[in-house]
Amino acid sequence: MDFRYLGNSGLKVSEISYGNWLTHGSQVENEQATACVRAALEAGVTTFDTADTYANTKAESVLGDALAGERRESLEIFTKVYWPTGPGGPNDVGLSRKHIHESINASLKRLKTDYVDLYQAHRFDTETPLEETMEAFADVVRQGKALYIGVSEWTAEQLREGHRLARELRIPFVSNQPQYSMLWRTIEAEVVPASEELGISQIVFSPIAQGVLTGKYLPGAQPPEGSRATDANGANMIKRFLNDDVLTRVQELKPVAAEAGLELSQLAVAWVLQNPNVASAIIGASRPEQVAENVKAAGVTLEESVLKRIDEVLGGIVERDPAKTAQNAPQTRPGR
């Protein structure tokens, strides 16, 4: 496993992170989830990403149980706050001081740890003053409950303003967690340049495009049973890729991967890691062997000819519009 610094901080994270969105506490039984975490640890993964909203808090508990007994100092544990949790009351959502204070305390209990290495704003909250949010994060850092602060799916403008406030409050704002893959490159035009300017890294999710870049979805065919496309929670995000043009071109990437000595999923993960602003790529898994396969993308350098061939194959199906980042963030707080 190779490691990279997170933003301009001194914190190193594994190039491959293990995340439990849509799996732990919902799709995957706890025993299997623990087996996936063990596989990640055995492969050298030290960075684990979760969120309080995943499976309505259950995912954090599963991860806390799976990591119990591990040397805490050898792990980087990340979680997030914003989306609704619990019964979904009026203050069970957002980035208010109240919700952040209550959420970090509950997350630490579920994760069975005194602190998280990175605490992330899971989206931008349009209904809470940013000053209130950043001051609450500063309290969390000064109380020793989080070492660093990050965000997820923020625009370049939001990153700049959040970073400005973090500098004034003297807290380390080091990361952004966006969706990023060969098929979804909306961060490249604005978010990445702003992040490089500010000393912020990307910790990217869905590098395999919710499974599409494994090649298992075939043009003209029904999705495989038990796949993300057949799951009520995951189907909404993956549907944008499930058209024959995209799926045909993905199949055409298989010989490109083979020439590079990689499986298609490994090529996909290695591709996002070629971006120097990416500190880590988050992978999920429902089986331990998926973890063992995808971690092989760590440390891989793709030749320029391979990168060029990927762009030629995918052509105009790649989504590059930077406005899509803002569209992924709710304009009002979501309710249950």
C-alpha cells in the first residue's frame, strides 16, 4: 500500500480507503462486513470512511465493531455530518451548532473511539450561516474530538469561503470528498484548481462509478441480480450510467485494462489516483475478494498512452460540467 499526504497537513492516508456506504448495516450482514474490513486491513488499508447517515447510523456501529481491538494510532477513521439521522426531527439534519455537537458525540460512541481523524461536512448547508458551522467545527477540533476538518461535494466557491473561515479560526481544513471517476469528471475544471490553491486534497468516492466500471453491466441486458442497480438505495445514483452507449464503451475498455495488466475495476481506481490532487480513492465491497482485487490499484502508474486511449474510448459520454457539483447538493435541508 502506498500513502499520500492529506492536503497541506502532515497526515498520511492510504491511497485506497475502505468505505461502507450502501453496504454495512443494510446490504451486507455484519459478519460479512467485518470480513471485508479484515481484508482491507490485511491489504494495508489504514483509512476507513463512513458517515452517521449510512443505514441511519448502523454503518458507523458496524465499522466500530469491526475495528475494535486494532491499534487506534495505526488507523485513520473518517466520518461525516449533515444528512438526516435518527427519527428525522427538525434538528436531526444540517450543519447547525446543535446538530454538529450532538452528531460528533453520537458518532464517537458508535465508532468506539475518542476521536476521528477527519470530520466532514457531508454537503453544504444553505440554511445555516457558514460562520456558525465553521465555529462548531472549531469547537470539535479544540475539544480533541476530531483532528482535521473536511467537506464533501462542495463547489470551488464554497471551498474558498470555508477555507478562509478555517484559517481565521486556526483549524485544519484539508479535504473534499467528491464523486470522481473516468465517467464523472465534474471536479476537474473548478474544484481541483481551487483545492490545489488552498492546500486541499480530494478523497474520491465511486471511482468505479457504482460498479459500472467493473464491466458487469452489459448493453441490452438486465442488471445482474443483487447488483447496485437492483438495490433500492443504490439504483438512483447508478441509473445515469445505465444506457447502452455508456455500457458499450465501458466494454471497450477491457482490452485497454488487459494491456496494462489490470482488471477493469483496477484500471478505474488507478485512473483516479493519477490525479495528483487525489489523496485517496474510496472503495466499497460486499465480499472480501472485491477488496483484495481493488487494492491492487495502489501504486500503479498508468502510461500516458493508456490515459489517452481511455479518453478516446469514452469520448463524449464523460460528464465534465462543473455545475453538476452544485446540483448534487440540496438547496434546502432534506427531511425524512
